[in-house]
Amino acid sequence: MRNPIGKKVVDIKPSGIRKFFDIVQETEGAISLGVGEPDFDTPWHIRDEGIYSLEKGRTFYTSNSGLKELRQEISNYIKRTQNVEYDPLKEIFVTVGGSEAIDLALRAMVDAGDEVLIPQPSYVSYEPCAILADAVPVTIELKEENQFRLTAEEVLEKVTDKTKILVLPFPNNPTGAVMTKEDLEAIAKVVIEKDLFVISDEIYGELTYSGEHVSIVSIPGMKERTILINGFSKAYAMTGWRLGYACGPEIIMKQMIKIHQFAIMCAPTTSQYAAVEALRNGDDDVKMMREQYNQRRRYLLNEFERIGLTCFEPFGAFYVFPSIKKFGMSSDEFCTRLLKEEKLAVVPGTAFGDCGEGYIRISYAYSLDNLKAAMERLERFISKL
Amino acid sequence: MSTREEILKTIEKNSRIDVHELSVLLGAEEIEVANELKALEEEGVICGYHTMIDWSKTSIEKVNALIEVKVTPTRGLGFDSIAERIYKYPEVTSVYLMSGGFDLMVILEGKSLQEVAGFVNNKLATLDTVLSTATHFILKKYKDHGTILTKKYEDTREIITP
């Protein structure tokens, strides 16, 4: 038999998280702080709308771009949070999670050999999606001394005449870093000067603890060259509903929708009806969850200080990214031993790019009680080192 | 949001939290939180620190009843004096003035059905100003003070996700 597998896929490394997941599953009685999704249930009024839509028999495909009323609500939401207008009919479409939008944006915009700048540590899918789109991923290493923010200099260093796209993953998973308006303005200047496009993944935008989230599309000249990606998973605790969206210039949206229509048809209908309710009446829920996360964030940072773990203060998402460099072992070794000796699972920084070496990702999408139990174990582990 | 509001929202759900931890969670100075708590207690904003107990899970028998009470308000004092006469009984746990079809909602805790019935018959219905009462016994508590009593939270997420 011939080799049934295509070469391009084989060469892609499996997610580092997957490997660790398998070890954790075999460890009995383990506490995990390794989850990248909210611990809250989807607010009931949102779930109820989903159920209601099923009762009413809304069980058919929607248009490829998604329900018109949902796109209108998305447009209203961006207008009220970023003061930027998107035409709901031409510049917004609904996807199966933010992840689909990342994949589509890359596929729609690059030709073979185009370079895509990917700041790391960051979410695991940018690099493989770029490779699958025949682009060349180019890593930009984010640095702790810059609070893991991206600087204009770092972008300039990596720009070549083949560079086409800059991925902007903020608020960031796994570091929790956020970009300020000033940071974004500096990036925007380079992007415009070098004629690049931006894929801005703002899935954690609502989870910002230092003032309001600023999107790069709110900076003059950037709406025209940015694909804004967001979704419902993190803000409304709707990960399982698989619903996100992309906003951008019509000329790009058209091509993305073309791929979407052949590969996906449309995002799940039930989820779309629920999402309309989320955007219309979900602000209080988001606020409540954000306050809870913020308390846990402060708690963890305080605990790290107490037990002697160095960590820069992150202001976004629901992750902290402490440094373990002083213990003289790799992230992988640290996490494996922590799991073995104290049955506490955290994710090695290297799962999010090689430059995550020396760090671990701790999620605080857990109850305070859970975090307290986990910190006891972490403290005991560190004190033995 | 003010520190005051944040303190209240947080301790409403967890009154056992100590001042130090509260200050950590809120990102405020310990002394500021302590002073604010003291002020809130003095102003009567914080009226007590209670424990929520699901008595049905213990061997101790408790019967709870809601009683709708219609009364004649007294000249000059309205409903306040009659409410006071009722809330002074220790078996009464709550008294609310209501809008709508009746005037006072009285919530009562007793050891048995007979005890509650006795209270209504002998103490409540006999008050001059009470026109009528309608007693409802609570059969099961599903949710109380914002807490679901019938189900425990269960984390059904995958153990590790990106």
C-alpha cells in the first residue's frame, strides 16, 4: 500500500499540550490547573435561548455568513466597545469558533512562501495553520522584560520583503499579556509602513483587568488591513457551542466566506441563536465573571510572591505565566515532576512555542478553593527543590 | 466599582473570608478593608454573618412556612407597629411588607407542623389588626440565598486544554 498520509501534515508537530494531557489522565487524584476554558456554565438565559430555538424548530442551516440578526449584534458590539463600524452584511461573518476564523484568514490571504509573523509564546494553532496554508511561519520571541508585549522593534527585526501578515494574539494565552493603545499605535505604524496585514485574535478581549480592552482596529488606518477575530467561548463561557466570528475588509471576507461555505456551510444554528441573546443581554454576566477571574488573578500573584515564584503581572485572559528558571530545570521536567510528586498539573510554557522554555502556564479558570488546594501542593513542591 | 461595593459583593457569598485574604482578592490595602468593614457594620449595612445550613440533611427536624397576612394598618404608624408585634416572636425568621394581594409576608420556622399551626392560631390570627392569614408549608428547598442546594458543582471539563 502507498503511504496514505500527505507529507505536509506529517511534518507538523502534534500539540505539546496533547502529550501532557495523556500523562495527566493516567495520574489518579491529580488537581489540574491546565484548562484553557472558563469554569462557569454558560449563563442560563443564553442556554435557554438555545433550547427555545430548538423548540421552535430552528434546526436548519443559516446563511453561510450566519444569522443576520447575530451579525447585526456583533456590529453593534464592536461599535459600542471600540467605536468602529462594520457593515453586518459585508464585513462580518460567523465561524465555528475563533479557531476556524484563524485558519480561514490565513488560507484566504497567503500564497506559498509568504511569511507570517507569529509572536510566541502564543496559542498553539497559528503556526500549524500557517504551514497548512503553505506560508512560512516566522516566530517573534516575546520577552518577559517587556511584560510579553510585542514591540515595533521586534516586528521590524523580522520583517522581510516576503512578510505579509502579522498575527496579534492579545490578550495573550498563555502569558496573560495585554497591549495598551500606545503599544498598538507603534505596531500600527510599522504595519502600515511595511504594507502588512494583521490577524488580531481578540478572543480574550473581554477578560482585561486594567481598563478596557483596545483593539488595533480602533487605530486609524488599521481597520482596512486587519482581520478582527473574536468569539463567544471565553467572554460568555460558551466554549462547547463553537462560535466565533471574523470582521474585516469585504474583499478579504468574500474569500474567507468562500472557503467557509465549502468546508463548513455555516456555524451551528442553535449556537447562533444563543449568541444573539449573549450579545443583547449578557453584559452583566461578563462583568460578574471578569470580577471573579480578577480576584483569583490577584490571589495567585500574591501566593507566588509568598512562596517565592517570580511572575510578571498579567492583565488579561485567565492565565499567569510564572518563571521557573531559578530551579534549574526545563519546563517539561518541572511540570512532569510537579505532576508526579504533588499530583498538580500545569502546562509547560514550551507547549506555546520554544521561547516558553523556563515558564509554566497556570490557569485560574478554577474556583478559589481549587486554587488554594493547588497552591498548597505547589508550595510544598518548590520548598523541596 | 468602589471598594465598599466590592467588599459587600464578595463577603455576601463568603462571610468567613478574613481581612487579609479579602484585601488580596480586591487588590486593596488591608487597613483600608478593615476600616471599611468596621464602618459598614456600624452603619448597619452589614447586619450579621450567618451560616447557610441545609437542615434537611441533618437529623434535626425543621418546618418552614410562608404566611400571607392581611392586616388593617394603624393610624399614624401604618404597617410598622403590627410588623413589629409579629417580628418579635423568635420563631418568626423574616417579615416583609408586600405589594399586591396581601400586606405582610411572614416566614416562620418551627419544629413541627403542629407548632407552626399553633403559632398561627394562637398568636398571629388573634391579633386585632390581622384580618386573614394563608399558610404555605415549604416542602423542599431547591435554591436558597442564591445557592443551589440540590446539586453539587461538578467540573466536567477536559483535564488539559490549550
